Amino acid sequence: MPRYTEMTTGQLREELARLQNAFEEKAAEGLKLDMSRGKPSLEQLDLSNGMLDVLDSSHTSYIAENGIDVRNYGCLEGIPEARRLFADILGIEADEVFICGNSSLNMMYDTVSRGMLFGFPGGEKPWGQQQKIRFLCPAPGYDRHFAICEVFGIQMITVPMTAEGPDMNLVESWVNNDETVKGIWCVPQYSNPGGITYSDETVRRFANLKPAAGDFRIFWDNAYCVHHVTETPDHLLNLMDECKKVGTEDMVIMFTSTSKISFSGAGVAAIGCSRRNMEALKKVIPMQIISFDKLNQIRHVRFFKDVEGIHEHMEKHRELLYPRFQMVLDTFERELGDMYVPELRHSRANETGVHWTHPNGGYFISVDTMDGCAARTVELCKQAGVTLTGAGATFPYGKDPHDRNIRIAPSYPSLEELQKASDIFCLCVKLATVEKLLKP
Amino acid sequence: MPRYTEMTTGQLREELARLQNAFEEKAAEGLKLDMSRGKPSLEQLDLSNGMLDVLDSSHTSYIAENGIDVRNYGCLEGIPEARRLFADILGIEADEVFICGNSSLNMMYDTVSRGMLFGFPGGEKPWGQQQKIRFLCPAPGYDRHFAICEVFGIQMITVPMTAEGPDMNLVESWVNNDETVKGIWCVPQYSNPGGITYSDETVRRFANLKPAAGDFRIFWDNAYCVHHVTETPDHLLNLMDECKKVGTEDMVIMFTSTSKISFSGAGVAAIGCSRRNMEALKKVIPMQIISFDKLNQIRHVRFFKDVEGIHEHMEKHRELLYPRFQMVLDTFERELGDMYVPELRHSRANETGVHWTHPNGGYFISVDTMDGCAARTVELCKQAGVTLTGAGATFPYGKDPHDRNIRIAPSYPSLEELQKASDIFCLCVKLATVEKLLKP
């Protein structure tokens, strides 16, 4: 069978009828499958069940290594053993870690909010009192980062992602020349959704930015720093180390959490930042809260012991995730292999086929359909009972300029469900493509 | 011995010398005692140790009654059984409860922040986009409420507390006539620090407010709703019931937490509000967080079972708190009884003696020294090794107009420490008083 782009109108019409029949059959099955959000599977959650009873009612359960009673108020920045654990995860020092609640997204929201209200060291006044505030948004990216900018009325500038991370020529040009640019959202390892790990060169260029704004901050959301899927993990150069070499460490705020290590929603989140930023945090966080949940901190430390324990645990996650990612990729290869295009450029239209990523970690596979087919594919999937992240969600303001990016989250469904969902997805991609090619 | 106010200068000089000697002796002991914050004692925390292993790794531990797996994302507003428990605590319906993180203070901060960013139903635009925003602050009150206003640049108007709650003539006059008044901070039961429970009349007058501003909200911080100290607890009329009678339920946002029921910092906090406010919350909270810690919610429900379980548990707290409060009050009676004045009015100077409260619940005893003696008393206590809440902290902007209110937190120290600390406190009150009387 020739590729769709090489078919005659007659051939396309025949193919359309065939696909429509197949689609109607699928839709009639009344399936209800969800590949929309990066949720761990039940088997993954089971891996941490030991944490549910790692504490007991004995005294040793709730006394931290510095002697404080974690059941009471105090130790706002977190217990020392938890700060050390997160420091090792992020590759920074323990006194550069502030342990917060259960959600790194909440920490990012709060950090932007603090920027608006109080500003950051190096700035003349709070962001909220400055005329115009802008953030760079590498895209495709994480919809909830962009939502935070919308909430606070921060103007978003899209920066295309490349295979090495955000387009650094653009990033440098904006950050180093425009003092209204106050931040950039980065998921530097196994980016959401592209699965890209920033190259060493990219990380070094980040460390060597010379921002026009003294209160510019890199929001380094290292959500997937230990979340490998294949046996050939990516390696991310440590941004804080690189910054320290050139004295730019105040420019970085790191975030991570155990939401996809232990329990989603019942994990522990942490901020990593320079001592100067840390001092500023210590002044403003008490306005907001008296104490974070230190019992959950000690639960995590007792269960994982140390960063080695985390890595061993993540290997078990990997063993559960790998077959799911592989099944989706195998299905794509089988069903859409003829249409595969190895590389797309943001600046160019895609009128020939479908691209998808082969990530070594993270939670997503990113698909680019032919231009103008993403929203229709997502709509068709919905009709056939498969929920996907909304088309456009991976771009600022929910607007994908090419209408082609779709984020696939393979972690939650069972293998059986995933097979069905992937089959339907491929069918819908084909149907949307043929529909498009038949349009006058 | 005559009362200080009746002494001659000569007698006062003699007394000063005697007190100074006693003070120097105490100071030389190098004590380190803390009556500054409402922290539960270790014995109180022990009461909830059973919660530390109430869950185990079995399936029943983490499946809520609606079948959802509390280890994963989802159920943002809280699991049904936890919403019901908090509904019973607050005397409202389960669908009027939003369960949040561990800290009700954080919920209040976030609620004010949302008012600034998004506004509330009934308002034309967000508070932050309105020219001038003011809050009524019944005082003496809770310092961290006032700090939230300062953070957001909200102008504070002091409203004097009476024995029945805030001066409602003033409250009505402001709220019903001034549309820049957007909120009022209330701790309606066992107020912080006065220990006052609002009278039925006060609650009814709150329910019948007719705010000039459609986006006015009562911040009803019911932190001590089940926190009795004596065997003759106060009863608070239910504001939501009263509001429903007259259709004003959108005006109220209730807050509570288990910080002083289970563990400080590792408890669960909840918001109670009308269904209209709830719908608004459900729209904006997802911008900030994906999921609160539902494992901690289920831990609380499994441990306390129901509101009866809470009341039984609080009786055990009461048995630990009562002797502490009583020891402080007995010491005051013995050492300062001669100076006791039964009632003070906010508008009048106190030049005769010392007033203190006899609360039936909550975490504080509130002391009013003679005018101009509070800061000096706190300073003297500090020199003798006793840390108190800063003088002035109980008033907006940290400024007590009479310099007389001091908040005493008797819960945390042991009985032995508390006796020492109370003795020193009384000595310092006397010393500050005599110093004052000797000033030209």
C-alpha cells in the first residue's frame, strides 16, 4: 500500500471508508480508556506500600536525627535527613534544600506568587509592581506551567524545543537583552512531553546566561530526574555546579518531588536554591504556613534510606514502565511505521507523516501528526472511548501553532487496555490524516 | 501591703529594690522556658500515636469508601469520609467541605491570595484590581492573620473585642456601609488570645450583615471548635445555619484543622463554604495543585472514626491542658491577685492593675498589664529566660495602642517548667508596674 501522501483521491476515498468502518466497530465497543495524565499504575504504587507502615507508635519513629519531634511544629525548612536525601537527588548541598508540602507544582505556583508579591534578590521591586512581566516557555511543554503564567497574568513567549533542549540562541537573545523576561520553565530531564534531556552544552549555556533582569529565575522542574524507562538512561549535567563555576547560582530555582517515586499526592516536594535565595525564602514562607508535614518526610527517609535506595526503587518502576512504553511504540511502528518522519522542525510545516519520540525516561511519548490533525485525532479518540490530553495543551495559551502535538501517557492503563488504546489512537491518526488529505 | 497604686514613692522604691533582687536571682538561674506559641505538649502528641500505624500495606488501607485509591491523584476536594468528618466538626454538609493540605493558615493565605487574583462570586473584579482593600481585625487577635493582610497590602482596621466577640456596632457600620471592606478575621470559639466565644447574638448579627461589597467574606477561623479546657465548655451558635436562614451563606468561609487534635504540622486542614463558593474553588485550585495528601485524610478517618471519636479524643487533651491552665491562673491569683481588675474597656486607659482571662478552651490566657507595661514585661521575661509572644503581636501592624496585652501559651512546657515560668512572669509584671509608677 502506498503512503497516504502518495495516494490518488480515489485511493484515499477507499481508505477513508475502510478506516471509518474500523472506527465505528471500535466506537461501538464502548471502551473507557485514559492516556491523558502521567499517573502511576497501581503496580507502581504497590512498590511503596512498605511506607504505609514504616513508622510505628514508638519514640524512634518520630524523632529526627537532630532530636526534634517531627509530630510538632518547628524545623520549617525540613528535617536534616530529608534535606540530605533531596540534596543527593538534585545533586546540591543539604543547606540548599527547602522541603515543602506534597506538591512541587504547588511550590512553583507559590514561587511565582512570591515573585509577584515580594520579588527576588537582585530585583528592584516585586514582579507584580513592574510594568510588564514575561516568561519564556519552551514548547511543547507542561500545560500546568503555562497555566500558572496565565493565572498571574504573565505574558508567555514560546521558545521551540530542539533535540538538545530549548533553542538556546533564542533563550540567550531574550534573557540577556530584555529585562521584562523574568523566568523560563524547564523540565531538563525527560522533558514533558518530548522526553528530551538537555545536552551538556545547553545546561552550560543556561549557567552562563547574563540576564538583563537581576530578578530573572530559571524554573528548573526536575520532575523526572531519576525516572528512567529504558536501560540506556540519559545523563543531565548539573546546572547548580555549572552556575557555581561562574557565580550565577542565584539565577536557579530547582524543584522536584516524590510524587512519581512514592505516592502521587502523598509524596514530598522540595525546592533547591542558592543560600541567598534560601534566606529570602525563610523570611517569607512563615507568612504562609507554620510547618510542613515532617512525619511524611521521616516516612520517606526511613523507607528509602538514601539516594541509592531511591535508585533501586526507581529500577522497579522502570521494569513496570518499560513494557508499557514499548507496547505503545511497537504499535506505532506497526500501524504508523509507513508514515514515520524522523525529525520535525518547529519552523517548518509537516505535510508528510507522523513523528513520535522514543524517550529514555519520564512519563510521556510525544506525537506530532501531520499539521492540522491533532485536535481531530484527539476528538476521534474521545468518540471511541480513549481520553487524551487536549490538543494544544502542550503550548502556551493552549494554542499549538501547527495543531500537531499530542501527549501520550502510557503509565496508568494495564497492558491489555494500553494495547486497545494504542490501536484506537493509531486508527484515529490515520483517519484524521486521510480526512485532511481529502479536504479541498 | 498596700496596692502599688496606693503606695508612696518611698514604698515603691523599697518594693522596686526587693523585686530587682528577686529578678536578679531568677535571671542568674539561666532558665530557658517558652510560653510563646500554642504548641501541644509531648503528652498531647502521644495521644495520637496510634495514627502512626493505623494504616498498613494491605489493600483496605488505601481504598476510600467511594472506591478510589488514595495513593494516586484524583478526588481533589477530599475523600467522602474525610469531608463528612470535617462537616460534622464544623456543623455543615459534607459537600460544603473542601479538604486541603496540612495547614489551615496556608488555606487562609491562599484564600486571600485567590481573592486578590480571581476575586469571589458577588464581586465585580478581583480584589487586587480594586483601588483600596480593607479588612476588619478584631483585636487582640491572631498575629498571623494580620501578617497575611500585611503581605497582600490589605489595610487593617482594628475592631475592639468585647466579652461577646467583636464590637458588632462597629462591624455593622463598616461592613454595611463601606465597599472597600472585603473581609474580617474571626476566631469565634475560644478566640486567640482572649479565649472569648462569640455570643449567639454576635453570631446572628454576623449572619445578618448586609455588606456594601458583594465580595465581602467572613474568615471564620474555627481553630478551637472542639478544644475545651474546663468542664464547662462554651457553646458557639452555628454561623452557617444562621446564614442559611437569611440566604447569606456565600459570605462565610470557615477554616479548621486537626493541627491541635492529631499532630501539629502533620494534621489535615479543611475549608467549609457554600456550594457557590465551592464551585469557584474547584475551578481555581487545580491551577495550584493536582492533589492534596489523601493518605493523611484516610489515616485521620481510620483513627478518629467519627466526630464522637474526635470529642472523646479531645477530652484526653483537655485532661492534659486543664492542670496547665489552672497552674498559671493559680499563680496569677496568688502573685497578682491584689492587682486584678475584672474588666477593661478598649477605649479606656488601665492605670490600676492587671486583668487576665479565665478561658474555657483554646490555647491561650490573655493578660492585660497596666498601660505601657507590656513591652517592658516581655523584655524582662526574656532577660530571665522566659520567651513570650512579642508585645503588640496581638494587634494589627504589631502596635498595641495601650501597650498592655500579652499572650500566654501554657500548653507546651511541663508543669514544673510552667510553675517557674509563671512565677517569673508575675515577678516581671510587678517589676514593670513599679518601674512605670516611679516614672516622673
